[in-house]
Amino acid sequence: MSDEVPNIPMTDVPVTEVPVPEEEAWFSTLDLLILSMLAGFAVYWLFFKNKKQEQPVFKKLVVQPMAGKIDDPSFINKMKNSKRNVIVFYGSQTGTAEEFAGRLAKDSIMYGMKGMVADPEECELYELSRLSEIDNALALFCMATYGEGDPTDNAQDFYEWLQSGDTDLSGVKFAVFALGNKTYEHYNAMGKYVDKRLEELGGTRVFELGMGDDDANIEEDFVNWREKFWPAVCEHFGVEATGDQGSVRQYSVTINDDIPKEKIYTGEIARLGSFTNQKLPYDAKNPYLAPVRVNRELHKGGDRSCLHIEFDISGSKIRYEAGDHVAVYPVNDSDIVEGIGKRLEVDLDTIFTLTNVDEEASKKHPFPCPCSYRTALSHYLDITNPPRVLLLKEMVEYARDDKDKEFLAKMTASTAEGKQLYNDWIIKDHRNILAVLEDLPSLKPAIDHLCELMPKLQARYYSISSSPKVHDTSIHITAVVVEYKTKTGRTQRGVATNWLKMKKPDNGIKPRVPIYVRKSQFRLPFKSNTPVIMIGPGTGLAPFRGFIQERFVAKRDGKPVGDTVLYFGCRHKAEDFIYHDELEDYEKDGTLTQMHLAFSRDQEHKVYVQHLLEQNSEETWKLLENGGHIYVCGAPADQFIGDARNMARDVHNVILKVLMEKGNMDNEKAENYIKKMQNKGRYSCDVWS
């Protein structure tokens, strides 16, 4: 029903005239007409206007409650007691693999099976050999690859077990979906290894390895694999789809009206009160609130911004090495948060809890609860990136207008037309969830359901641009502030960099930022006399600033220091040549043996670092022959260098050409030479995707 007051025509109002003398009439005809209209309006207001908008009904996930010991650490016993036959393990660094695992577990219900999600870090994986004790049991693995072919943090123990273990997995049915990025040398290495190793240990593959490429559209890769995977499962186990394709709610919501303030999360990552009562040690679940010591602009002109930020780690006992990464937990733009609250007409300060209806799920809550909707949207949910197809599919029933409902249904359909529509309207137009809600006026989902479906806001990782040998009480980062206009005319801003640029010390007050250090394999050679070539355009210079500081200290201490060659590029020397005073000083004192600079737009033809590397092929070959190491670092935010990942490919091709021309190798020998360098740690890339 429309929210407008109905326009009641005069002829439709029943009026009864009472034959009384004029001087005795209490109400005239006009009075009666007005009273009738008021009565009609009152009825409308009471029964229609204030009637709450009916929300679509979504079924709750139905799971068998576990009988017996609740704290049983055995995942096999948990599966038996709760009558599950599908377990989905995930190796996740950014949350995507975990999200896909959850979707597969929910899918199982539609095929007459019952699934559960499991973190391999919390399981004894040797129990996989017992999986055949359960009828029609299936183990699924969503495994992401981190860095240069490494397992994610939570899959490290699983990886080591697979390498050293000789468990007999005969009778174990499995399937693997791998997540990675094609631009990396070891594309989907972890998923490939798990798939291969499980078969070697006697497991039976029920469907081919899925390959997700984050450089393209990883969700589309997953959806395409998933659509073929479940029919194969049905055929293998002789089960049939139930035909029930309806949405299922994984979490139940509770509104907390009278919960004490000290029991409410306000942005903490794991432990309640951890931001007010900091305790060692500091890690991903317990970040350190580091005071911002310095926050200054590095660019000297132009319309872009690049920040140099120093985090004070005095007294924190945090240790780092040059080449490590620092993770920053950002806070979302308050304008987007307020916009969602306004659009959905909710009180953002309402305290709520989302609780997994599956008591045996590894995640009891999708994020720390209880908290306010404002806290969830600000600290825990990714409201800036384009929403995934699954979220939009769940939103279809909330659209009150048939056109909006039809549009959403078409865009989320598993058809070529639907995929193209999603790519055009969501991806290319950079629509976040607020933009979707604004452009589809009749779409008004329940905010708790939206919070259930939104992906988690992840920490942002930055290459540390300092060395502890020079800066032992601070960690430096170098970050380009991301901000651009979308095709819809909206301004898109990078979550972390735009939040960080406001964190400036003022009158002795140092704002604090949650951080932790993640170790990296991006390391200088152990021997300081080993030659190095560092290729880092834009903020790709960051880790090399730390490397150069290390070599400066070695040289100062009288140690033999090998050739140190830097390739750096930016748009204009006068605008965005970051740290140029420092670099020129290092060149003068001999710390930098050579500094090759590419200012791409200071001349008619664009020149990039890979072009200079090719020009200096003789120098490059000599350094490689002397055991030199090559390092490449870049970030997509540095648009002036083109795509950083393409830059890394171009550098690879230049090195290949140098080996063929100066080393007299054919293509195959040159490729093998590069692979040997990579295996020995002599060729390292730290390219952010």
C-alpha cells in the first residue's frame, strides 16, 4: 500500500441528514462531511499507515543438536553425534576461502546431506583417516595460496602434516577448490598440493580441482565450479537434490536492550576490552594500538596523495625485520555507515547479537557480538567493496517493486546474461552496498540479515618501509591514498588510506591505530656482500627503503657490502619522487651503487622501470653471474606505473631476454635459470593484488 494519504472523493463519503429545525441542528452537513473524512483517515492511519512492512520469511538452518560431550575435540565424533556427513575445511588469509566454505556447507542441505565448516588449525587432521566411518562422508577443502606459493597462516600445520604424514586415507572422499592469483608464479600452489597429496595418501577425488583466480573474477570461478560439483556429488553418492533452493538463515538475531556497557564490543578483534586493556603478545587476534608518531605528505605536487606514517612500538615488544608486512585494522567511512542506517531506517545504536544456529559450528558469531549496528558496519563488515552475487541473490525477496525484484533476480542468475549484468552494473560501476540500496529504492532488507551476509572487513597489509637497525622503536609505512570517481558519479575511497590520513598527531596527542606484524620471506641475502637489484616503482619502493637502511648500517659498521642497485619510477620528478632526498644521500655516500630513475611523464614517450632494466642488460647480467639477487615490489594503487602485476610480468620477460642475449641461453634454459633463482630465493616478488 502507498505511504501517501488517500485522496477520498467527496461523492464517496456517506452522509446521513437528520431532519431537525435549523436552530436545533448541532452539526451542519459540512461538519458531518469533515468528521467522516477524519474518521476514515484515522482508520487508515491505525490499520495501514503504521502497519510494519512485512519482511520475507527465511527458513532457519536446521541442524541436529549434538548429543554427548560438548567439548569433544574430535571433529569425527562431532560429525557422528550431530549426524553430519560433509565437512568443509578452509585455508583463508583474507576471509574469502572461509566464506566459500560456508556456502558449500549450506549447499549440502539442498542435497539431503548435512555439512559443517572447520578451521584446520583447530582440528586434528590425522582424524581424516576415520572419515570413512561415516556413511556418504565427504571432505571438502577451500584452500587459498598466500604469497609465493605458501599456505595461509591457519593452514600451516595442515600443510606440514601433509608433507610429513603417511596416514592412510583410503575410503576418504574429497574435493578441493583452490584460491589464488594467476599473476603469481605459484598460482594456486596450496590447492594443487592438497588435491595431489590427498590422492597420494589414498583418498578418492569425487570432482576435479576447482581453480579460482582473484586477478579476474574469483566468485564467478567458484560459482561455475560449484554448479558442476554438486551434480557430480549426487551421482557419486546416489543422492538427489531436494529441490529446495530457498534461502536459509545461518544466524538468529537477538536484540540486547539491557546488556551492561562493559559487555558490548566496540571494535575489538577478538577479546572483549582488549583496546582498553592491552596485553602481550600482539598478533592478528590481539593487535597493538600503536600511537602514530609521524604522518606526513610525501608528494610535492599533483592531485594525488602519498603518506609516510610512523607507528610507535616502544614498549610493545613487537619485533620486525626489513621486508616484513604490517597489518592495519581500518574503520569504514562514517558517511557510508550513516547512509546505510538512514536508507534502512534503523537505529544504528541498537545492540544486537547474531548467533549461529549450529551449535557445533567453529564460528559462534560472524563477528564479535554483542555490538551495535554502527560498530558492526564500521569495524567488522566490508561495506565498501562490491557485494558478491550470493548477497544480492538473498536480497531479491526484500525488493517490494516487481521491476527491482526482476532486475536482481536476472543479475544473480547463473546465466551468461546474469554474469554480464553483474559485471557491468556492480563491478565496472564500482557499486558498494549503499549504492545498490540507493539505486534500487524498493530494496529494504532486514539489517541483521544484511550483517549476516556481508563479508568481513579485513586488515590491510603494507610493506614495512624501515629497518629495525635504524628505527627499532617505530614501524614505517608508505601508502598512496586511493580516491576516484566511479561511472555513477560517486566518489570511491580506499578504506584504510583515507582513514589513516586523518590520524595525525596534534599538540602532543598521538592517535592510535590497531596493528600487528606479519612475517615475510622477502629478505635481503644473509651475506651483505651479495649484489642486489631492487625494482620498486611508486610505493613499491617501501621495502627497499628498509633494505637500503640495512646496507647503510652494514657499510657504516665496516662490513663488505655488495653492489646495491635501485630501479625506481614515478610520473614526475618534481611531484611524486618520494624519499628523493634520502635516496640521493645514499647514492652520494655509496650505499646505493646505482640508482636508475624512470619519470614516465617528464618526456614525450613514457618510460618505465622495465625499460631501464632492459637498457642496462649488460650490468644486470654481470650482477646475476656474480650471484646477485633480484627483488620486485609494486602495488596496483600506483596507477602511474600501469598495473603493478603487469610490471612484474614485464620485468620477468626482460630478465628472460637478458639471459638469452647476454648468457647465450635458449628460452627453455633461461626459464629454468629463473626457476632455480626463485627456488634459491634469488628472485623474489612482493606484488600486491
